[in-house]
Amino acid sequence: MKQVVLITGVLGGIGSATAELFHNNGWSVVGVDCGEVSDQVGGVDFYIRADVSDPLAWESIANQLSGRIENLNAIVNNAAIQVCKPLVETTPEEWDRVMAVNVRSVYLAVRQLYPFMQQQGGAIVNVSSVHAIATSANIAAYAASKGAMLALTRALAIELAGDQIRVNAVLPGAVETPMLYAGLSRGHLQGEGVAELVEQLGSKHVIGRVGQPGEIAEAIYFLADGGRSGFMTGQSLVVDGGATARLSTE
């Protein structure tokens, strides 16, 4: 029987790369995103269009899965949005939306999908961010949401251990995705054009470049696969090209 993984934010850069990797390793992939698609999504066996911040949407997801799968072996909570502006200019509605998509969605996913994992155990991988441990100006709501995700990861690891459900987090650094491009205007870089800005950002890393979605997907797969990471739970795996290893004063 194929193992089954559910991935939120599956249409994004990291989400799509993760779906392809799981699919290529023989998993059945359920993809969830708010985007409308007219054709089959690469690497996804069953696509569900849903707003992951909505409790009713998760009830619908659970109902759709109940007639399609018996067990769920892994959940990858990858859906996220960011607001790039000073905190004092961030509206309460923007703040709440970031928290709802980035954090509440994890709670809702676990609450609704726990019955699919309870009997045989499995893994939950939360895609946080290096902004949870080291951040910058004009991205406070996003940083706060990703920090909350880390605390939730530890709490869930403790609560679900009795059911043999492991819970870990991946903390990506700068990865070449649409979200990265959208955040290039925060004023932390100087340059002409997207390519120059991305190159400048990459030069700030110990490795000398930004990451690729597939590299984050490999870390997610490692944490989801019990054969590779069966003795890990409640942990945070940083994948950031060495960005947080270097002192900011250097």
C-alpha cells in the first residue's frame, strides 16, 4: 500500500518541489492550495482547492479524504503568506490573516486529520522559516507567525508522541520562490532588477547563493520518512546556506 502525504501550499515553489519528490519516491500525494487549477498538478494525485485558514474548509478536506484514503502517513504544513511592511503600518486585518494562514492552519490540519494518523502513527512537518530565529525589518507579522509555529511544533511533538506521531519543523532561509521575489522590495537590498537583487542576497550567505525549492523538499522528505528520521521529534532543522551561522557584525 502506498504511503500518503498531504501537502498544503502545494502550488508554491517549495510545495510543488516537495510534491514532486514524494511522488517520485512512490508516495500518494494529496495537495491543498487556494489556487484554481485547470489541469493536473505535477506530482499531485488528488488536488483540493481550499483556504487552509478556514475551519469549514478543513472539515470538507477531512470528508473528502474519508472516502478516498484509510491512513495518512504524513502532513506537510507548508502554506504561508507574508506582509512586507513596518509593523505600525500593518493593519489588524493583515496581521490576523498572516496568523490564520501560517499558524491556525496547522492547528486546524492536526485537529481534523489526527484520526487518519492515530492508528498507525506518522509524521508532521511544519515549514517554518529562519525568520523565527533571526529576522529583519518590515516583516514582523511573518516572523511572529513562524516563531509561533516552532512553539506549536514542540507542543505537538509532546502531545502526539503517544500515538507514534513525530512532529518536526524545517526552517528554510532565502529560497528562490515567488515569495522571495515578492519580498525583495523590503529595502534590505540595493540593485537593479530581480536577478541582481537575488545575486546580492545570495552573496550574503556562507554558501554564496540562495537556495532552491528542491533542496528544502529534501529536508522535508527526510523528516517525513520514519526510516530516515525515526528518532527525531520536536526539532527544528535549519536549511539556510549558513545565513544564521555568521555574526551580523562580521
